[in-house]
Amino acid sequence: MSEILVLVGHVAGQVGKPGLELLTLARELGDPVAVCAGTADEGVVATLGRYGARRVHVVESDELEEYPVAWVRALAELAAEVSPAAVLVESTPDGKETAARLAVRLGGGVLTDAVDVRPGPDGPVVTQWAFAASYTVTSRVARGLPIIAVKPNAVAPAEAPVTPSVTRSALPLDEADRRTRIVSRAARESTGRPQLTEADIVVAGGRGMGGAEQFALIEQVADALGGAVGASRAAVDSGWYAHSHQVGQTGATVSPQLYLAVGISGAIQHRAGMQTSKTIVAVNKDPEAPIFELADYGVVGDLFEVVPQLLDEVARR
Ligand code: FAD
């Protein structure tokens, strides 16, 4: 079976959920070979094995975060050695940059923002959404190595335990590797809430909230349920909440177990970012709001009456 190179990120001994999703998807295409940078400890390797990585390559250098060119060189050298049928990366700004740099080095083809990848007779067939998911596009890379950037939450991570073989290699940096250096990374202030794209529960507010202060209500519900806060673009454009919380076509794609849309009309561009949520609950005073076409449960009413009742009910349980 052909091998699929999967780029996996890990922080403080924890493999990110998007990496586990990539491994799950890679198993449909071939034998997953996980690649990670830094010092991946035994716990990281065990997690990768639990999600089906038959081989794990650890590029042991603590400089790779700083020097993206060196990371891509390491990947290119590995790809030359492994001859994978495809490379999977996360469709994030960093992942897409890596994909593009790698494709230039290897003469491969890049497809980004994939929401699904299936095996095909002539290579992996990639599904993407266009125009806020109004259209589904299927494509494949016709020439060179397919390098596919997959959106977080495209699939649910599923375990398939194997015992991986592990290779650790050092990567001495050369002069060319040091041409581009990342000078600083600023971590976002932690709210103590889960990451929007990884949360099982997302509580999102829209223009119906009426102002930045009223988003405290959304935060209270999120905290009561252990969820993340999302926002519509109207709320973000009004300056009520940070863009990093925007859900939709020009924001994040989420696929939680529960999505609670409060004062959000359900415009097509918003739906593009949340329509694959497992259960959708909407609170809106307009019974004709398009969000109700999508919602599993809907409450027609004023959110400033409904949401406090919801909070009371959660507190009682
Ligand atoms: P509105 O459409 O104004 O809806 C507010 C809702 O709140 C209404 O349904 C109203 O009935 C309800 N409401 C008001 N007061 C109350 C109350 N007291 N109680 C209960 N309900 C109440 N949008 C996104 O969200 N994400 C994107 O990524 C995104 N990308 C876009 C990209 C492009 C290229 C374009 C053109 C648009 C994009 N948009 C995006 C914008 C999108 O078209 C909508 O304008 C936006 O989603 C509307 O946000 P909203 O639902 O909060 O506001």
C-alpha cells in the first residue's frame, strides 16, 4: 500500500485534534506516515500510533519553528526518501504556506481547503466547497505529488491502533535555511475556553446581541456549557468580538457536537462555517430567519428573555 505523509503538530506533549483528523483521513488513502518537528516524546508517538500512524518521523531540531525554510527542506528530503502518494497538511495559514513551499521544491500540486479526500484511480480526489458551500468542487492533482491542505473538522478523528516504527533525525541548518526567520509569535490571551475550531460546544452571537457588552451573555452560556465563543461577521465587523472568533466563509469552520446560534439570521456565508455541526440550536425572534431551516431545535423569542432562562436551567442541573 502506498504511504501518505501526514504533517502533525504537537504542543506540550499533546497532538492537536487537526493532526488526528489528518491521520484518520490518511488511512482511507494508504499507510499514514506521521512527521513532526521538535522533541516528540513517547506520549506523542503513542498517540500517533493510536490513530494509525505506521511510521513516525521526528525531525529533532528546536530551530524549525523559527526557520520555516528548514522545515520544508526536511519534509522535501523525507518525501524524496519515502515517495509518498500524497502529503496531507492542515489548511491553516501555516499549513498552506508549508504546502506551497513544498510544492515548489518538489514540483507537486497543491489543493487547499479540502473538506474531504477519497482514493481515486488516478490519485486522491479532493472535495472543496465554493461560494459558501453552495457548490461542491471535486478535483485532483494531475501532475506531480498531491499536497493537500485539509480544513480542521473535515472528519471526526477515529482511533485505529498500531505500533509505529519511529525514526528520529537531526537537521543541521545551512546558510540557505536561515534566509527567512520568524522573529516572534504572540500567543493569544487565553480565556480558559476551548479553541473555537476544536470545541465540542460553540455558543455564537450575532447582530441580534446589539452590542459588545451583551456578548457577556454569550460568554456566560459558553462557560456554563464548557464551550467556545463564536460570532457572526456582522458582530465582528461591528467591533463587538474579535475576528478570531468569526464563524463562516471568511472565518473559522467549526463542526461541534452542539452549535448554539443566538441572534444570528443564518446567512449562507455564516452557514458555510457551521452547517456540519451535529446539533444546531437557534434562538431568534424572527420565525422566518433562515437559521431555522438548518436548526435541529429552534426557540422563537427575544434572546434577552430566552438566554437567561437557559442559564438558569443549566445552573439547576
Ligand atoms: P443579521 O443578518 O442582521 O441577523 C441578526 C438576527 O438577529 C436576525 O435574524 C434577527 O431576527 C435576530 N435578532 C435581533 N434581535 C434579536 C433579539 N433580541 N432576540 C433574538 N433574535 C434577535 N457572515 C458570517 O457570519 N461569517 C462569515 O464568515 C461571513 N463571510 C462573508 C463573506 C462574504 C464575501 C460576504 C458577502 C458576506 C459574509 N458574511 C459572513 C456576512 C453574511 O452575509 C451576513 O451579513 C452575516 O452573517 C449576518 O450576521 P448576523 O446573522 O449576525 O446578522
